[in-house]
Amino acid sequence: MDLRISAELWKPLSDFDKGKIEGIMLASKVMEHGDKIIPDESIPASATKDVKTFGLGIPILDDAVKAACQAACAAAAASAAGSCSGLAPVAAAACYALAGAAHEECRRRC
């Protein structure tokens, strides 16, 4: 899976911060080994998702399996966001954006 993030947020980060963020994404299961983080020039830094909720208000769906999948996506993204809060502000912003991108990709695959 490719996770796209604003190049404006990602490129300035040190390799150390990028590694910490990738570790957070792997540990919270929003990303798997072999997945790629892709800096994307077409995504503005201001296009980050709401990192406080990650869409946790999942509507009632006819398909219970899809609802369970989407709930798991939201839980993993929320876990990642919680871990992001311990990073320096610039790294945290990139971490939150990546967690949001992973959440959206996960939900898309449900």
C-alpha cells in the first residue's frame, strides 16, 4: 500500500523523525512492512484530516463486516495519532497527516 502525504510536510523532516513516524504507523497497524510513504507535491500541507476524530462516528451500515473493518481502521488511526503527540511539532504534523492518510486508505479497502 502506498500512503501519500504532503511533500511540504514530509520532506523537511530528518531521517530520525521519519523513522519514528514509520515506527508509530507500523506499531499501530495502519501500515505494514513493505508499505511505502510517498511524498506528494499535489497534496497541500493544509489538506490534513481531522486528527481528533478520524471519523470515529461511523454511521450504521447494512454490512456488519464493513462496519467492523471501518471501526478497526479508526481505532488504528487513533492509536497512531496518540503516539504522534509525543513528537516535535513539525514531525507531529507529518505524523498526524500520515495517520489520516492511512485511515482513509484503510477505510477505502474495507
